[in-house]
Amino acid sequence: MSGSMILSEAEKTEMLQDATNVSRGIAFEAARRRSQEGSLDDYIDFLSQNMGVVASDPLKRITLNFRL
């Protein structure tokens, strides 16, 4: 078990269509560039503002596979 998700055929087809669509590629590139514009201070501010939104209770998971 590799831990990777198994994609359905519909998801694979959608990903291939996204990969060959030029306008989607431009949108993904713009989103990537925008996400990298912020500083470390911006990131810490984002985390601080959203701490109340995320549950902080850890999930109990029993695993037998101790690899990272």
C-alpha cells in the first residue's frame, strides 16, 4: 500500500482534459504565482485568522504501517 489515492476513470479523464486545456493551464499558473507572492508574515496572519475555523482535535488512527 503506497498511501496514494486511487483515481476513478472519470477523474483521470478530467485531469487529462485539464492538462491539455490551454486556458485551464493559464488559470492554474496564475493561481500558483499568486499563492507564492505572500511573505512568511502573510502566511502566519492567514493561519492566525483561521485557527477558529479548523477543529484542533486529533483523529485517532490505528496503523500497522510505521513508514513515513
